[in-house]
Amino acid sequence: MRHSGAGWHGLNVAAKIGLVVGGAVMLLAAASGPAGREARAQAPQKFTIRIAHSSAKGHWTDLASEKFAELIAQRSDGRFAPRVYPGGQLGGERDIAEGVLMGSVEVQPVSTILANWVPKVAILDLPYLYRDMEHIRKVHAGPVGQELKRLLLEKGIRVMGMYHQPPRITLTKRPVKKLEDYKGMKMRAPEIDVYIAAIRGLGATPTIVPWPEVYTSLQTGVAEGVEVDAGAHYTMKFYEIAKYATLTRHITQTIFFNIAEKFYQSLPADLRKVVDTSGAETCDYLNQVTEAKDQEMLEKLKSVGVTVTEIDLTQARLNLAALHEEFGRKLGASDLIKQIKETR
């Protein structure tokens, strides 16, 4: 196929096309021959993993996503090609969870919004349920956690591990000096029944707003407050609008670190092992990070002008304790709640 420049330019269009097509045929023949087939057989298959969440860069779910991406890339010798989509790039939590079920997203760290598919999941976020952080970790690792993992797997969601966020507090546009100050206040709520009920138990009025829209809802007055952990308040910059934090610590949220089961089963055995070990290690890492950083995030809120207040929560605890029995009956999960309380 070698030719001089002059000879090439002297050819008509048909001749040029013939030479190009002929060359392409030769290349295809070589690629489909024994040597080409052997090269393809030896080349390891690569797997793209989309890891998506709706939190801001630097928040716990983002740290989890980046940690997992780092681990699987290293341990698979490049056979995994992970990419993290933070900040709601692929939608809110529910949108991304639906993506995992449909196969458009492989991995998601996600809250108990999964209760929309497995209602019993909601019990993990019942208010004032845990004695301390060690208690919640034992629940995740114990029979209750295993049962919820089983139920989610039946829906096509494999739980690689669970970790907890720091306790949730409220951030509001006007000060809260006593529990009664929540009365009539529009508080942003996720689309999870337990959270809606918990906000009512505090005395506020729940207003359902998707996570990526919370900042705007505070700006426009659709919501007058939001309840999440201090780290989320800080990284999402809610403090730019809402300047009053109240340390209710009413819910310690569970996060499920999930992979689509159909995708997981498509992986070779050695890569499934990489996923298993990396997912478990990521959750252990996050439990350590969140506990160490929660107070630091509170201090950061103070440094940007947020007033932090503690109030008498006796009545709130009474109001919210009643939800344990109510949701136990409603979800057919009274036995699981009893196991949680008895976990030592």
C-alpha cells in the first residue's frame, strides 16, 4: 500500500476509495485472525462504575463515594473505571435510587428514602432510637441490619455496607429559644414518612422539598428551616440564609452504600471480591470520619455567624418516642424495633 505523494494525488477518487477500503479490509482481517483474537482474549475487560449522590462536595456521602472510587480503582489494577457524580448531577436521592434499579447508575450512598421500596428500612431512622454511636453500628452489623439487606437484595439492591451520619440538628431563619418556637414553622422534609412525622413531633410544619432544591426553598421562603447534620448545613451553605442552629439531635441517619445487583452479578468473581471489601472498608472509614468531624463542623457554622442553641427537649422526646410504636405497627416491624432496643 506504499505510494508516493505524487502518485496518490494522481489517482482519481474511485481509485483512492479502493485503496482505503482495501487497507481497511486488511486491517480487519488481521484483527479477526488468530493473533487479533488472542490479543482481545488477553486484554482484561474494563467496567465503568457511575457513583452518584445528591450531597455537596466534601460532605460525608461525597467522601464515601471518593473513597470507594479510589479503593476499587487501585485494587482492580484499573479494570474498574469509577466516576463520581456529586451534588445531584444525576438527580435527587430518589431519582438516583431509581437509576440504580434501572441500571443507569451502578453505585449510590443513599438514605432511608429506600423505604419507598422496602418500607421497613424506615425504622432505622426513628427519632431518639439509639443510645450512642456504638449502638447504631451494632444494629447495622447485627440481625436487624442483615434482614433489611436481605429485603433490599430482593428488590435488586445489594447493600455493600451501612454507616451513620452525625445526629441531625435544625437550621432556621429565625431563632428557636424553646420548643414552642417551632410551631407553624415550615421545615423542609425529605420524602420519608419518619422524617415528616419527626418534624411534626418537634412542632414544625413539614414541607417536602427534594435535596438539590433546599437552598432555593430557603431563599424563596418555601421552607423556613431544614434539619440535617452540621456537616450538611455547612457544605450546602444553608448558613448563608438560615443563621440559627438548634441542637435537637433528634435523628441519627443511616446511609446504605449500595450497588446494583444486576451489575454486581455481571462482574467476575475477583472483582466482586474487590467490591465487597472496598464497600465494607468505605463504611468503616465513614463511621470514623463522621464522629471525629461533627464537632468541627459545628465550630465552622459558628465561625460563619450561626448562633448555636440548646433547648429543653423533654416534650419533644415524649412526642417522638410515640413514633416507635406507631411505625412498628404501621410497618409490621415491631419485632425489629424491639431487637434494636435490646441490642447490646
